[in-house]
Amino acid sequence: MIHLFLNSAQKDFFEMLLHHYITIMLIIGSYMTNFWNSGMNVMLQMDVAEVLVGALRCFNDIWKPIHTLPIFVGLMASWIYLRIFVYTKEVIIQGSMIGRWRFDNNTSHQTSMQILLMILLMLNVYWLILFIKILVHAITKGE
């Protein structure tokens, strides 16, 4: 969050702010409601792609775009697999819809956590679409 405010000129500033706010709310909420498995899964699945995002930003400044293609492909693969498929199946469906939350009948916490999980999924899909647009632009324009 500190890095985000120091670099507020980014095009996706508000989306990133919402993403970080929701992630922090999910982690704190999972701690406060004793649903550690939800917060831990969110952190684990989000952090894998962050390593590749950081590497891509770093090497994009010093390498030619063609040399960053393997990192971009790895980022896309981890993003689609972890942030879309695994996140949807394990965290949203298994964890919050038919898992422990459903059996506890704790609807007040369950509803708010599910809304935050769904918004986080929508943001991940939004960024996936942006990544696909970047890939298409790179292929068609060669940039």
C-alpha cells in the first residue's frame, strides 16, 4: 500500500488500491473470524504471480521485449491457474460455499467474506484481460 501511494501516477491506481484494500480486509477478517484457511489461501495464491510481476517490471526496463516473453508467459500461466482456477475452486467454492463456513452457519461473516472474495476474483479477471491485451498488442505491433 505504501508503494502504491508513492507511485500514484499508475494507470490502474484505483484498481490496485481496491485490490490491496480487499486483500487486507480478507486477511484481517479471516484472522478475526478464525477462518485462517481463507486468508492463507488468498496470500499464497496471490504471492506466486507477484514474483513474476516484479521480475517482469524489472527486466522490461533493461531487456528487449522479446527477452521478457518467457517471464510474461510464466506470469500468464500462474495467473490463470492460481488466481482464476485454483482461487475459484479452492477458496470460493470449496472454502466459502460448501466448506467450513457453510457448516458453521455464520451468515454475517460468510456473506461479507464471500462478497470480498468475489470482488477480488473480478479484479483478477480484469487484470487477466489487460494482460491478454498487452500480449495481443505485443504480437501485432511487435512492441
